[in-house]
Amino acid sequence: MYEVNRSIALIRPLAPFHAWLQQLPGGLDGGMSLDQLGQDCNALLIPPAEDYTDAQTFILERYQQLFEAELSDWCDDDGMWPGALTLELFQQWFAVEIHSIVTDLVDEPLEREAFVPLELGE
């Protein structure tokens, strides 16, 4: 086991995000519930969280990028996204959970690959 010099932030969907997904063409496969949606939410490695407020601030300073990533995971047509992607809307649609300790149980070294955002047609 290895301690990792990162913490984790979970971006857990809330009811308004679930409602948006349901109204998309095709809706949710099999009527996925909000609980089911939250079971495999995005986990983000962030700087070590010495203070919960600092860690949450780190995420909220990046809310626009995170909001766009969450939406594009489900719908690549940004015309179907909600109007203004504000911090207030992000906080209504997602709960941010901070987990300060990350332990790596795998002997293989971590690999990194650059994130390539989805290019949406303008």
C-alpha cells in the first residue's frame, strides 16, 4: 500500500441533473435512478486536502470546466445544455464531496494521460 499525495473530490449528481438527463432525447437507459447515477460519479484527484474549505474552493474555482465535462459526458450537443452554467447552478446540480486520504493498493505505478475535452460544434 502507498499513500498518494492527492485527495479526491467526488462530483455527485443531484436531482436537477437527473431530471435534465431524463428529458434528453432517448432519456436514461433503463430508467436509471438518481441513486444508480451517483454510484459511479466522477472522482477527481486534487491537491492534498489539509483543509476541507480549501479543497472545496479548489473545485469550485474550476466549476465551469467540470460542469461542461459532466454535461458533455451525456450530451455532446451544447444547445441542449442549460442556459448559463453558473456556479449557483453547478451547486444545485452537483454535490462536491472531499476525501482527504488516498491510498494506492496497486503495486504498478500510476499512469497519466492528458485529458482531451470533447470538441463541441459551434
